[in-house]
Amino acid sequence: MAAPGPGEYFSVGSHVSCITCLGQRLQGEVVAFDYPSKMLTLKCAPSSGKPNLSDVVLVNLAYVSEVDVISDRAETPPPLASLNFNKLVNRAWAEKEEKLLQAYAVSAGVSVEGQQLFQTIHKTIKDCKWQEKNIIVMDDVVISPPYLVDNCKGKDGSALSHVRKIMFAFKMYFSLKYHFKNIYSSAQKYSFCQ
């Protein structure tokens, strides 16, 4: 059967198989179906191969050549899992704060390298913030422009040592990335690299 006609729906929990306009065969359990937009959500076997995971695929039925219902769900689907609203609100608030930190750095005129260093440190140590163009880590360590390891100051101790290790690894990665980017762009000038 092609896309469902008027009044036709896919039941949640049914197993369907479809062929996309690119010839790809998708098979899985119906998680949701929106009739007005003709969007079908399928829970498919994991592409990672991990048995406890599933791939969730959104399928626009306007771009499907064939849909077959393998098995229809006879009983009522189980109720949806309840959502922890407080956890969602906290996550949204944390994301908003993260974006505000990034926006502050851009508006303060911090270099791209400084912004990337901040993000790298923030992945490991959440207690870091901007103070004008300086990065403050755990209220103990101050990193000032041009964001070199020598510009990392604070009380001697494990915090300063840890931040310096992160900065050193970041600088190594950043310089290698820049170096290979330059090699690649200069190699493109020669015909044997094209």
C-alpha cells in the first residue's frame, strides 16, 4: 500500500515495512503517525549493533513508494512514560545559561581560540565563567588573553595544575589542527593533490 488514504492510519505498535524513493527499505515498529503531515515515526533495529538501543526514524510518506503493514497491533498500546518536568526545566535552564555564556564571549570580543578554550575547559570543569575577557575557573584560576599556558595564574595546587594540563592538550590539538589545515590548503595548489 502507498501512503494511507483518507481515514487510514497506522496503529502505534504495528510493524511496518516501507521503501523510500531512494530504494532504501525501512522496517520497524510504529511509534507515532501524524496524518495531516503524513509523517511516520518508526523504531528500528539499532545501526550501532547494540541490542539495548534502537534507531528512531522519521519517514515522510510523500517520499515512500511502498508501505506494507507486517503485523497490526491488536491490544491497546502501553501508556506513555511520564516525564520528569523538573528535570526538563533544569536542562532547559542549563542550556540557556550555556548559550548566554557563549553570547557574552562573542559580545566581549573574545577570540575564537579563547571561546574554544573556554568550551574545552567547561566540558571537564563546569565551574568556569567569563570576567570580561578572562576565564575564571573554580574562582581559583584566571586565564587571560592571549590564552597561553603562561597566562594561566592562580594558587598553586591541583586546580591550577589540572587547568594547565587541559590548556596544554588544547593548545597541542589547536596547533596540530591549524598545521594540518595549512598543509592541506597548500597541497591543494598542486595538481597531484586534486
